[in-house]
Amino acid sequence: MKVCITSKGDSPESVPENRFGRTPFFVVYNDETGEVIEAINNSSANDASGVGPKVVQMLVSKGVNVVVTGQVGGNAGKGLEIAGVPTYAFGGAKTVAEAYAAYKAGTLTRIV
């Protein structure tokens, strides 16, 4: 299973990004091993419109099963819901690694 966390940078030490569609990076963990397997540069982050659905489509095409972020816009939320990708708020996590640990501990609030 792949767990994707929105991030300002491309590593587990990076600060989580609050905005789903406009995040600079997605840090992807293999949930079976707990290892980071990919850092995806969000090429849609600066698009004028339609960012949320584009990002959902890209993540689904990469096999992402879970998203951890700060907040999700309406269109992106609908896309994640339709795709069956549960989405959680990272809360007070200060790093991507902390957000992943909180997800694994089951302490995050589901938002989609």
C-alpha cells in the first residue's frame, strides 16, 4: 500500500504542506516497509485552474492508496472519494516523518 503525504520538500524531514492541490511535493511511503519510495514533484501546483482533479488523477495513476494532507478542496475531495482514497489531516505534525508516524499510530482525523 502507498501512503502519500503533501510536503514542502522531497524528504521525510520536510515540513508538511497544508494545501493538497498546490503542494510542491508528494512524499510516498511503502506502508509495508515504512520506507519512502518516491518523492513526486507536483507539476500542476502552479496551474491556473483544475489543479485538484489533475492531482487526484496523477496520484491514482501512481497507485496511491492513502493521502495525508492539511486540507482538501471540494473538487479534489470528490475525486478522492470517488477513487476510494481515504484522506487524513496531518494535524500538528512538524515533519513528513511525524505525519506518517501519526498515520501509522491511527491518531489522524479522516477528512475524506
